[in-house]
Amino acid sequence: MDFTNTPYLESSKVLAHAKRLNWRTEVLIARNRKFFEGKRVLDLASHDGRFSYSALQCGASYVKGVEGRQEAVDEAFSNMEKMQIDRSKYDFEQCDLTAFLRTVEPGEFDVILCFGVFSHLVSQFEVLAEVKRIQPSLFILDTWVAREPMFKNFRNKMVNYIVNRSIDSVQLNNRQTGKWNIFNHLRKIVKQPSGSIVLLYEDPNAPGATIDKSGLMAWATNDALRMMFSHFDFNATEVDWHQQGVDDWRQLTDYKNAKRVSWLLQPSNTK
């Protein structure tokens, strides 16, 4: 599908470039069409409805968009009307997405989209827990990630080592301090994954920013995302954007440079 000459290029100031929207739709939705055909889709932070529209174009039978800003909800309805989409196939609601997820029954939606908003949330663990409870066949997460310098990764591992040694020696009364024991403990800790979540403030009135009035947001590193997915027992596949056939990276440099990542997630007991 092609976003050229669609109202989505005018209804938002947030990265509304036809080429970018085309590639994101192609890679994240069209190439996973089998999950969308005849299915019900929940679009978290649906903005002006751009990817709700993509889902319908790729065969979804119904899309529910949840968006924190009423003006974006109004634009989403307007865009669907302009694109002459059957009104029975979509709905949009102004609501906090985490609060909305709590109301969803297990199995109510087959696919859940979370594009662009995850790094603007401080409720990331709750969102993943709720998605796991709902049990969609596919959860597509597309998000900005924090970049972690190597020295910070090493620092995290050393903190892990110190905490675990403290637990062993103080709480468990295990005071084995021989060089060999210390070496084995260090080797074990180095092999363990580590990640970071960076807390930042942004202007909540800016387009595409958090709707939390405090402006607090949480950027996770990609390693931290992997640990979250493992914790909630998701089968996780990272999309390799360099293997998608992109021949011109203009408007997509965040994907090229891994500042933004995409994941296909399935609860472990779904197929």
C-alpha cells in the first residue's frame, strides 16, 4: 500500500512521510498479513489512525484504536471517513492505553500494535503483563531505544556481582571468598544479561510525547527489552531492518542506526 496523497500526511506533524509510513506498513504489517486477515486488531496509541488503516488494508476485520489525545482521535475518524472505510470496521477511543488494557478480555483481540509509544511510558512492565494476559496471536512492538555505552554495561554487571556477593555473604551466610570462588562468581555474572531503563522528562504538550502531565518517560535499552520479554515468557523475534530490502534509508535512519527497533512477540502458549 502507498500513503502518497492520503490525508495521513497532513493530519499529523509526527514523522508523517509517505516513504516512512510505506516501509513501516510493509515490514511490520503486510509481511505478517497472515496474522491480520479476518482478525481483530487493537492499536495502542493509534494517533491519527495511520496504522489502523494499514491493518484494515492488510485484511483485518476490525480495528480498535486507543489514543490519549482527543484531537488525534478526531483526526483518526476523519481520515477513515476520507478513505471511505466501512464505519463498522473501526472505532477509536480517547483513553489511557494502560487503563484500557485492563478492561480487555483474554482473546478479545488477535493482534496488538504498539508503535512509537512504548518509550514514552513508565508503565512498561504493566503493559507487557496485560498483553500476556490478553493472549493475542501477535504483539508488534516498535519503539525507540536507549543506547548503552560499553562501560555502562560493564558497570551494570559489576553492580550485579556486588549485589549477589552481598546476598551470599550476608543473607545466606555464605562467606566463601577464595580466589577461585570469586572468579567463578564473576564469570557467571558476566554471562548474565543486563540492561538499563533511562528515566527522562519531556514536554507532555509536544506532538507525540507522553500524555503523563509530569512528562516522565522511560527509555529501555534493547537488552532491557529482551530481559522484559523473557520475564513475561514471550517468544520474541527482532526484525532485522537491514534484511528488509530498504535501498534508500532517508526517513528511516533511526532504524538503520538501531535507534529504533521492532519486535514480533507471541505469548509462549500461542502458535
